[in-house]
Amino acid sequence: MTSDPADLTAADYLDGAREMTATGRPYLAHLLAEEAARRTTDPATAAGIRASFPDPTTTRKESD
């Protein structure tokens, strides 16, 4: 592991996002995925990353 965040790749951030999702931390997963999307050069791939990890503060669940 590197101690310099500038050395991290989009894949590193995606791995972190998946780990945060698995441990029930959706907001941290969203933040890590957003950084992964920023580091991705392909706009379609970046959009896919963002869609996979939506901001949990803006998504709403319906309940009765």
C-alpha cells in the first residue's frame, strides 16, 4: 500500500468502494467511487461507476 494518495489508481478506489459497501458504509463507498470516476478517462465508464455507487443521501426509499 502506498502512503501517497496521488499514487492510487481508479481500481484502488473502486476496491475501497466495494469494501465499504460490503461493510455497510454506503456514503464512504460513494465518495471512493466518485474519486474512481474522476480518475477514469472514459466518460461511459465513469458514468457506470457513478451509477453503481449512488449518493445515499439523495436516494429515497418508499415505505408505507
